Amino acid sequence: MLAEQAGRARGDFPRHRFEEAVERYFQETRVKPKTLNSYRSNSRTLAPSFDALYLDEITRRVIAEFVTVRKRTGVTDTTIRRDLAFLSVICSACGRWGWLDTNPVTAFGKRGLREGRPRTRFLTQAEFDRLLAAASPSLRPAIILAIETGMRREELFGLTLAAIDLNRREVHLERTKTGSPRRVPLSDNAIKTIKGLLDEPGRPRSSYLLCKDDGSRYCEMKKGFGGACRRAKVTNMRWHDLRHTFASWYVQRGGDLYRLSRILGHSGLQMTARYGRLRVEDLHEEIGRVAQYRTQERLIRSPEKAEGAIYQRMTSVKASDVAEG
């Protein structure tokens, strides 16, 4: 590695520009379509500042100048973090290819870029009732299943009949966002909704649970969902917020965060912890238990003081009796 670095300094090793690295990355790397679209957007943002640079010219100072320019244009810290995340992905790939020795993004401190607060918008029961009443017949079961299972949009609309096990009251998701298969339990209302879809008169032959009249699957119901929200006067609501609604109601009704994490398919408890603020009853109970324990502990540790106090009260009572006699 040291010889390679020295060689680069002398010009013995070929140098590559950032633009070349991005082009190679998109040619060789396989990522999900949604991620690919995001990466392409990031690459367009980075291009004016980095494309013409050789990889070894991308330093902390260069990255800091990029961040400063982005901030001046009014871009949020969260968006800048995403741009830097893609830059880091490219630099890490260059390290694997032998084009770059170290990732400069890891040396750049991001403490000045605040992370955005996670979105936790969820429906109230009244909003849910209004939304359901305003939804079309084809949209209504999708909303119910989203709130009853907490499945992501792609997991729900891509759900096949083969993945549903009504006897075990669960669905088996092979393709998930994290890449790890998981099983999602079904509530009574979810099972009722699924059976209603399967028994619907004139249902087309389809391998998908939620399907169009020709049997093909829905990719999303964005237009119909937006219309239902307007009619129901439910504002600031996205489809993914139905998943937040499931999680929020689960916690408010006493559900355990660890089990919620498994149902939602989170890779760790950090993502699930955002819902912990919705329930404080257990915190009150714990504070009361600790306070009671501390009181008992003081009595156990100071029996002599307690006995002395009792003796003092008894003698003072006797002295007062004598004085009165």
C-alpha cells in the first residue's frame, strides 16, 4: 500500500477522475431501482464540484467547500448528508478497485450537519374512520391491511397469495427492504379483509392479493389515496404514514418495542425507538417502583437510626405524661 501511494505521487500509477468512478459504479453495481434513482440524483448534484477532480484530489477541504456551497443555496442538512453518503459509497468502491487508498468522506466530520427528525405522522382513530369512509372500494382493503400489518408499500402491493398462510395467521415476506425474509402476523381484521378480497364476486385470476381488473398488481395507489385524504380532510399524510400508524397504535396499546421491531423488519432497535415516546405509563410505573425501593433501602440500611427515633419518641411521650401527672 505504501509503495502504491508513493507510485501515485510519482505518477507511476494511473489516476482516475471522479466521473470515471461514478460511471464504473453504475455499470458494475446492482442496487434496487429506488436506490438507483436516488444515487443518480446524488451523482447529478455532485457532478459540478467533483467530476473533473482526480480521486486523490478529493480532500476534506474540497468536501467542506461543497457543503458550504450547498448550505448557501438553502439545502437542508439531511439532503447534504445523503449527497455525502453517495460520495462515500463511490469512494469505498474505489478503494475496492485499487483506485483510492482511503475514503476522504470518513475523515470529514459531519457534526455540523444535523440529522433531520424522523417522520412519525400517524392517523388518529377519527382520521382513520374518515379516511376509510372516503376511500374507494379498491383502496379501502389496502388501507386496512397497511394499518393492520405495518407492511411497507412494496411489501403490501407485491404480496402474493402463495405468501399468505391463513392457518398460521401470517404472511411470509421473501423480498424486503433489508433483504432479510420475515413473517408478519395477521390480526382478526386483517384475516377478515383478506378473505373478503379472495371471496369477492368476479375477482380476476391473479397471483397477487391486491390486483386490478386484469389481474395485474398495483404498483401504488398514490392518486386514489391522495383523493381520499382530501375528501376526508386528512392533511400531511403519505402512504408510508400508514405504517407509522400501525407502529404508533401498537405502542400506545402497550406493545413491546422489541417485538414491534421484528414485525416491522427493522435491522435494529434504533429505528423502532422513535415510537417509545408515545408511551410513558411504564416509565411512571418504573419511577414509582424505584422510589419505593429507595425508601425501603434507607430503612434497611439504618435500623439503629430508626430504632433511636422510635425510642426518642417513646421517652418524650413518657416525660410529658409525668409532667402532666
